[in-house]
Amino acid sequence: MFKQEVISFQNFSYSYPTKRNVLIDINLKVYKGEVLGIIGPNGAGKSTFCKSLNGLVPHFYGGSIKGNVIVAGMNTLEHTVAELSTKVGIVFQEPENQLSGLALTVEEEVGFGLSMLGFKKELIRERVKEAIEKFGLKGLEKRSPFELSGGQQQRLAIATIFAMKPEVMVLDEPAALLDPIGKYEVFSTIKELIAEGSTIVIAEHEIEEIAYLTDRILFLKEGKIISLDNTRNVLSEISKLKEAGIDPPSVTELTYVLEKELGNKFDQYPIKLSEAVKLYSEVLKIK
Amino acid sequence: MSSIGTSLLRRSIIVKETLIHKADPRTKFLFFLWISIWAYIFYDYVLTTIFLIGIIILAIIGKILKRILLSVAVIVLPWMALGVPILSVLFPWNSTLMYKIEIFGWQIPFYYEGFAWGLTWPLRIGVCITSALLFYLTTNPANLIALLFKLKLPFRFIYAFAAATQLIPLLVDEAGTIYQAQLSRGLRTDVGIIKRIWNFLILIVPLTLSSLTKVQIRAIALESRGFSAPVIKTCPYDIRFKNIDYVFFIGIAIATLIMVYVYTVYGFSPIVHLKQYFISG
């Protein structure tokens, strides 16, 4: 289904100057248009994985590295973060801290990255308009970015990255610090991006959302790959997830428990509510 | 932090369409340097007051009068209120007696030299700060960064400048949050001065650490958007000298000629002549 390779981790291991073995021997490929979810307990290396995609690891943090990360044909070791910013856009957890602090209005903020990369004014205007419309920021163009709600700020952060049209978008727990409305806004935005056919890497604790958003999941624990498979297969590994302290989707866990309790064997576990409704409807009809 | 202090330090560009806003950042920065240097060349509270009034007039044109007056009220007036009475009495180079006041049977002498020092220094500092604020409050930061790149200044300098503009609002926000958190965990404020100093130290450590972390995150965010990319940055605005800038330059040139004349004729402290009138009655 996905053909063109966009990200390639080749025997990649990394240690921060103050913490050893944060990522150990990572090998994987991500293809164009694919949505890869990253899950794992705290300290599993999810954020470090994200930061290694745009060269922040190791250029910004230092530390020691083995192997290579190739993104859109660029080896992250051989290119600066600024050079890689045209290929990889990254959105962090804290909405306010990732605002440039140098733009007075929402539209200036959206165009900030493009200005820093020296794009032509006409193109900047065009991209800014497109991003503002796409991410529901219309009407807020002249507002200060600091006056927006958390959810709006995070949408702005995504719009800012989107305007740069990177080949890969990396979202490092983008909804972790938001209230339910903010989370809803951000996940709706991510769905928009997926519908566009963007290549996305998303680290997230909200496992129910991961089930809806991703094609494949990378399950990390203590810097090592525990599983790398399609979303359904990884989320169906209930005992492995539980062992790492991760709650699987409620419907998946319910099915797992029922299977154990009733002795029924299901062909596959549902990972979404709609799948569970369909499965249980059939089961109830049989009964 | 007091509400005045907070509002002074907060993220503060005031968006208006005035002549001062339209002026090129270079012109405003040149004005800041020019007037600050003259304020230090002349040791004269009358001239320095005239400089300050000039800045206040520009602040009225730039519609930032409230902020400028606020900074004068916070920085200049308290120092004067403190400095003038103390220095008028205790300044080491006091020699010209102005008058004596009797307090509790003591004859306290007030001298001219200390009085002049107590007035001039807060005014000088006021001129520097208000002219800097005139530049800072009326200049779009993104524009300024683009200009710094255009001037081909070293990247590290520009980065440090950008971080500095962001650090103060971050510190203010963070200090408020940490202070409230500590209050809600039982930090007492109705205590003596020693305990208050200790409370301040308790605040400083988490404030420094968390602000550094936030600045680092923001630096990462800037870098992730190509801040240091070795290309010519696109400025969203037109950065070039306009008519208003040339008017400013002419004004500065005329004022410089007048000041050079005053300096060569009367010296660095023309007020000395006024002093003679004062002393002679």
C-alpha cells in the first residue's frame, strides 16, 4: 500500500550526555502517506525518537549516537536542524512554549517559519491563507497568538508547521496538556492532515485516539522496540501492553476479558467503538 | 510582583499606526543611542529634563504615553524621592549650602551638589530607559529580527537578542505561577524581612530552572522552524528608510548642532550658570 520510503532508522542507538541508552538499536522504515503511532510508558524514548527525526537529537542535545536516521533522503547527522526543517515539521506538547514569541499576530506566526527560510512574500501569503483556513483559524488572524486558548494555540502550532509543507509531520503528544475541548480540536486537526495524505509520526498517550488515527504502531519500552506492526495487531497484544503499564482501548480490553471469561474465541479484537458494536451485535444475534 | 512592575515587563509591543511605529527600527535605535549619549555628556538636570520631555512628546505621537509615564513613575520618581534628600545632605562633594532645615532641634544642611546629583542621575537613567522603550514598544519584533539578519549580524547575537526579548515575559509569567503554587502550599507572607528574603530565595531556584527549560523549549521551536537557516530571511514588512526617517535624521542633526554649540559655549553643565544666579539670589 505504501511504497515510497520517507523515514529510515538504521541500527540507531542514542544516549543523552546525562542518560545512557535512551534508544537502542532501532530499525524501521516509514512510507509516504503512512501514519505511525508511537506508544510506550514514560521514559520509553518516544520524545527522543521524535526529536531524532529533525536532527534535534543529536545536534541540539549532544550525546552519543550509533547508526543513521535518513529522512526524505537527508541523513540527520549530516544536516542542521534548520536544513531539516524543510523536510520535517515537529509539534511539541506545550502549546505556548512553541510559539516563536516574535510574531504579533496569528498570521505572522503562521508565516514565521517560511520567513526564516527565505520564501518569497507572495508564496508566504498564499501558504498562510491556506493554513489559516484549513485549521479553523479564520477570524483569529489579527489576534495575538498569546491570547488564544490552549487548543487554538496547538492548532496554530500545527498550522505553522503545515504552512512549511514538510514531507513528514512529527507530533510529540500534541494534546497531552490540553483540556477535553482542546484535545478534540487538536485530534480533529490531525484527522484533516491524515485526510490530506501527509506522512505523520505521532507519539501519544491517548490510546483510543491512536486506534483511530494510525496505520502502524511502534511500541517502545526502555528505548527498545517491543512491537512494530499494524495498529490492530499491536493494540491486540493486551498482556504486553498491560505489562508496560499501558491501557489498551476499552473495547479491546473488554473483548479480551470476555474471551477469557466466556471461552469464546474471536477472530480479531475490535480496536474502535464501531467495530465493537458490530462484533457484539453479531454475538448477541447468535445468542 | 506589583501590577505596575508586571505590566511594564509583560510582552509589550503596542500595535498602532503612528508615525513613530512607521519609522524604521534603525532610526529609533539611533535615536535611543543618540539621546542616551547626550544625556550622559551633559551633567545637567535641566537639559536632561528637556530630553525627557522630548521623549514624552514622541511617546504622545506614538500613542504609548501611558507606558512611558508608568516607567518614569516607577523608575525616575522613586529614585529622586530617595536620592535628592539623602545626597543633598550626605553627598561627599557637597560644598554649596542652599538652606538648613531644623529637625528635632538639629540643623540639617542641604547642599546644591548632592541635590543636583540626586536629580540628574535618575533623569539620565529615565532618558535611557524611556528612549529604549520608545524603540522597543513601537517596533515589531519579527521585523526587528529580520532587520538584524539583514544587517548580517552574527547569528549568535540575534539568537541571544531573540531569547532576551522572550525571557522577561516568561519570567514574569513563571514567577506568578510559582508564587501562587507556593502560597497555596502554605508559604507565609505576613513575616519579617529575613523570612521574606528566604521566601524570595525559595522562589528564585524553581523560577530559574523552569524559565531556563522554557527558553530551551522555545529555542528548539525556533530552530525547528529554520531560525538559523543560512538564507536571506524574508521580512513580512518593507524595511527601508521612509520620509519620516529622513525628517527624524534632520531633527537629530539640528539638535546635535545646537547641543555642540551649548557644550562648547557653556561646557558639560550649563546649569552651573543657573547655580550662580541661585546662589547670588
